Amino acid sequence: MSDSSTPGITIVLHPVSDLEKAKPVYAALLGVPPMADSEWYVGFESGGQHLGLLPGGGPQGLTSPVAYWQVPDIEARLAELTAAGANVTEPVRDVGNGRLVATLADADGNAFGLVQDR
């Protein structure tokens, strides 16, 4: 195992069928307006956490919320997790602004993600 711990969940992505209906619900829940607002993604920042809304599950085709764990070295953590039995469902990719993400599943098919900010 790596010698660095995982700081915690920093991003949760929610698939939604209707952004316009979902947006005010999450704005009311978090008490802040969206910091990113487009037809393909709506993102909120609150209390050091990021919550994203993806219409139709986004390019990942999400069907349920996915929590992304912040890690200092995404490639090293990905190697550890696959060695431990996790399956990569979406390989590491750059989503912009120096942010790398990957999505995995445990043996029961539960999805979780990794995020590294460079």
C-alpha cells in the first residue's frame, strides 16, 4: 500500500433526468447557486465539497450517484485498488484544469471514483 492516506470524498456526481428540475433542489439543499452551469453539467461547491449534476448520467452513463475520493497519486492508487480486486470501469482521464479522474467498481459492482488535482 502507498504511504499516503486518502483525504476523503471531495466530489459526488449525481445523474439526473432533468437539469432544470434538479438544479433548484440542490441549490436549496446546499444554500448556494451553481458555480458551473451548462446544458451538460451543473456543479456546486459547498463546505469544501463538490456536487455535480449530469444529465442522463453524462458521458460515464451513471445510473446512481458516485463518490470520488481525493488521492495524491491516481495511478498508484489505481494499481493498488486493482491489485486488491477492484475493476476499472473508466480509466484515468483528464477532465480539465489539471484534474484527473477514474471510476472503479468493487466485487459487488458498487461504483466509486478517484480524483487527483495536479
